[in-house]
Amino acid sequence: LNTNRTYISNLINDETGCNFNTWVNRYRIEHALEIMNRHGSNLLVTEYIAHESGFGSPSSFIRAFKTHTGLTPGKYLQERALQQVSLNNPE
């Protein structure tokens, strides 16, 4: 890019209204959601999703996921599973 990290960081702050880490975590969480939605089960292990999404630890993944979605990954998967059941079994 032929620029320095301060310029890029300031550009991200100005254009998105969030800092670099928040911006990167947003993309990581979107990737995690893709993994979770593709597999659609509680069989996925948090450590696997965190690693595949670029987080250094499960705890940082859980914290960022909850900040972004309002739910923990486990609660998200539970609610998704309940939605799938209700879609497959309409009354």
C-alpha cells in the first residue's frame, strides 16, 4: 500500500467510526457467523470457530462475538437451532 499504519488506522477511524481492532473483529465475527450458519449445529467447538476466524483465544472470540451480536456463540447456536426446528415443524 506504500503507506504507514497510522495513516491506515486514522482512515479506518474516520470512515467507519471505529478503531482498527473493532473493524478487524467485525470481519472476524462475520466469518465466524458464516462457519456457524454453514454447519448449523452445537457440535462446533468454540476453540475451532475462534481459531478459524483469526482470534488468538476463545475468550477474546466470545467477548468480540457478544459485543457484535449481543449473544454468546453458544446462545447464538441455541437460538439458531430453535429457529430451524420451528421452520421445519410449522404448526
